[in-house]
Amino acid sequence: MNISILYHSESGNTESVAEIIEKGCLKVKEVKTKVMSIEEVDIEFVNSSQAIILGSPTYTGDISWQMKSFLDRNKKINYKDKLGAVFATENFIGGGADSALLTLISHLLVKGMIVYSAGASEGKPYTHFGAVCIQAGNKNQKERAEIFGERISKKTVELFS
């Protein structure tokens, strides 16, 4: 099973969280991952993936314009019928990450993906829309991001084995 983690990051915070999510994904032995900036995407790996996790920093309560442009313009990626999940970083509590997550989710739905977060179904920690970290995340947020990655991997294996 392949899982692609695609992110945009200017400060390095979103990239750090992507790597933490990857660590959680790799706890499931059947899974291979690749973490990629949207500026350097391995299209072949992404298209061979059963799941795609997207991450963006939050600017003015939404995803970065770079991520929006990537999602709008990149026609080489086949999203259809893959599992999709999302994460975001923000500079402070209430910085708009939930809105950014919903924007990412809407893109995944429009592209024909199966959207998953584990929500409250797996118990604590809850990830209603996806993982959120303030900047690069405190200890609890990093732990939540890692658990989020593991849950996405488990669901990918469950759905696509």
C-alpha cells in the first residue's frame, strides 16, 4: 500500500507535521509512504498510492494560494477512488485551520476521493476534520498528528487489501 503525503510549507512547520504524520503511517507494516512538497511531486508514486494526505499552512483563514493553485491546475494526478485525508498548521489558536481543512476536504470530494479523518470513532484524540498543529505543534499536537497518520494507514489497508 502506498500513501502520498503532499504539503505546501514556507516556514517549515507544515513540512515538519507531514513528517510526523508519515511516522504514524509507517507504524502499519503494509504501508510505504512518500512525503512531498507540492513543488516536487513524484506523480508516478502519487498515482500508485491508495491514499493521499494533503497539508497546508493557514493564511487568512484558508489554505495557501500555492496549495489552491496546485489543486486547481495539476491534472496529472488521479485522485478518483483513493482515500483522502487532510491536515493544517496555523500560527495561533483560532487561526482558521478548521476552515482550511474544510477547503481541502471540498477539493478531495470534488476530485472523487473517499474522505476520512477517523473523527471521534476511534476515541481520543479526536480528529474531526483532520490534524491541526499550531506552528510545528506542541507535544500533544505532534502525538495527535502521529496517531492521525497511523489511523489513515490502518483505514487504507482495511479498504484496499
